[in-house]
Amino acid sequence: MGQTFEIGAKVVYPMHGAGVIEAIEEREVLGERQKYYVMRLPIGDMKVMIPISNAEEIGLREVIDEEGIKKVFEILQGEETEMSSNWNRRFRANMEKIKSGNIFEVAEVVRNLAIRDREKGLSTGERKMLDTARQILVSELVLAQDTTPDQVEHRLAELFA
């Protein structure tokens, strides 16, 4: 089995963002006893239960370190990468990146859509996608940097001003 996390670990749940493992509980579901991570997501103060046996498959991972934080901000400050002019294809490609749970890919989506928004404006679907990607990014940076969502949002706003 892959990596196991302790209570208090700061982890990322792809598509949902980062949170803290508050407990490890055993529950019986459909006659089967399983151990679960109980993870609190700071944004929206949500709790999710993740079966430990599926954690690796789901892509649960630790939040990024100092190096990772630097790399995220380098990506955010980078140039827009070539995106398909076909809305559908672009949307799918961005969705794949968000689903990957890879913060660097999520940062790319945030950067590309933010630049596109500034230059051409975004459709409702892509604006929603930008919000989702941004929320995932912010949640991880908050935990990685021990800061507040407001401080991270402020820094992002400065970057894309």
C-alpha cells in the first residue's frame, strides 16, 4: 500500500483542494469494516471521509513544500501557454489538469484562464472553471504557507492585476 497519513497531516484531495486529516475512523458500510481518513476542508468548512484503502487511487497527497510554493508562483507569473481555440477541447484539457490533483497543472489553468479573462473575457463555463481551480489552488497555498485565504487571494489579485 502507498503512503499513509497521520492525524494532523495536510493533504490534497484532487478536485476538492487541501485539508487536514482530523481523525482516522473505522466504519461499517454495507457490512464491510473499513478505515477512513476524516479530512476537513477549510474552504466551506466541509468534512470528507476517504477510505484509506482508496486513498492512493484517489490521488491523496501531501501539500507542497517551500520549493513547490516557489514553483507555483513561477508558473502563475509565466506566459500563457497555447490553448486550443476550440472551446470544447480547451475546456476538456483544463478539466483534465484540474482533475489530476497536480498543483502545478492547476496553477497553469488559473494563469491561462486569468490571462484569457483579462484579454478576451470568459464564458460562464470557463469562469466557473477558473473559480474552481482558484479555490483548489488557494486551499493548498493556505496550508502550505500557513496563511489565510485572504492573504493568498490578495497575492493572486496582485499577480493578475
